[in-house]
Amino acid sequence: MRNDIKILAAIAVLVIIAAVLFTYYYRQSVQNERKPTNTASPAAPAGQLIRSDSPSLGPENAKVTLVEFLDPECETCAAFSPVVKKLLAEYEGRIRFVVRYMPLHPNSLKAATFVEAAGEQGRYWEAQKLLFEKQSEWGTPHGPPSSAPKPDVDALFKGYAKTLDLDMEKFNAAVRENRYAEKIERDRKDGQSLGVRRTPSFFVNGRELARFGEAELRSLVEEEMKK
């Protein structure tokens, strides 16, 4: 009789434990189902996203910070640039735009050096716009190698610098000293540590845009604006 009581007591304890475990896992499952889904990854470390010398537009205390890893020689970056500018105009005063470099093309380093050297003279954004507009003259197009002679990129960039009315002595010194090589390489390493493998890549308040597109970027910006 006593053995039967012990067995029943043991069974009762096991049933209680099973009930507690079932309740716990059920609640966890419900909570996971209720978590909101989005097309962005978790926030990335801010120190890797923005450096103190990163080119930027907009107030530092803006509601939303949009970081783009770009390559001046990237055709998609050039084509998508008007979309970014449109967003900045629509959310003027509430969005900050930060540029980081991810050099992936043959002339990327020279192009990034060009815009940085122009930035020394207060013409960074004009230089970036000009390179995007003239990309077909100096850039390496996608597709099979062309039999056409390669452009003299250095000569073209000097011509662009004159178009921007830059002080050529200062510009030539920055290029000759390869003054921004360390900065560009640092950006590349930061991007790699964040998983950036293509350009353009965007982060909105530290959240990486998982699916590239105007609608997707706008949706993520609007989501962050509402917080």
C-alpha cells in the first residue's frame, strides 16, 4: 500500500513538472509569434557605422541617421543617388546622411580620393555628384572587357577638379600624398566587419536594409521616424 502511495506521489510530481514546462514553452512560443517582423537586421555597433570624419549632411541629433556604404565607381550607387537626395529633401531637418566607402572597383580608390580632396575645399557633395554624372567617362562598366582604350582617369579627374574651381596646387598635393588611403581602407574594414559585401548598402539607425530598393528603404526610414 505504501509503495502504491509513493508511486502515485512520484507520478503526481512528474505531471506537475511537465505542466510547468509546457506552460513555460507555450508562453515563449506565443511571445515569439507576436514579435514584429521587418526587413532589417538588428542594430549594428555605432562606432563602426560612423567615424568622426565621415562626410555627412543634416543635424547630428536628427531623428534618423542614414548611413550608406558606397563606391563612387558603382553604377547602382550613381543610379540610386537621386533617391537618397529625394529622401533627404522630404525629411529635411529630421534625417542625417553619412557616407562611408566600400571600394570594390578598379578606380574606386582614385575616385574616393578625388571627392575627399574636393571636400578639403568645401566641394565634397558637388564632387560626388559630378563623378556620378561623369561615371561613364572614367568608370569601369559591368560586363565583358571592352576593346576600347582605357580612359586616362588621372587626367579626367584633374579636369573635373578644374570644373569645380578647386585650388589645383592643394588638390594635386592631396592626390600625390595619397592622403586619404588610410581613411578609405578603414571604411572598407568597418564595412567588412558589418557584413557589407555589395554597394550600395544602407543602415537606418543602425539597422541594415536587408532588401535593396526605394520602397524598402523608404519603409525603414518611415518606421524609424515613427518611433
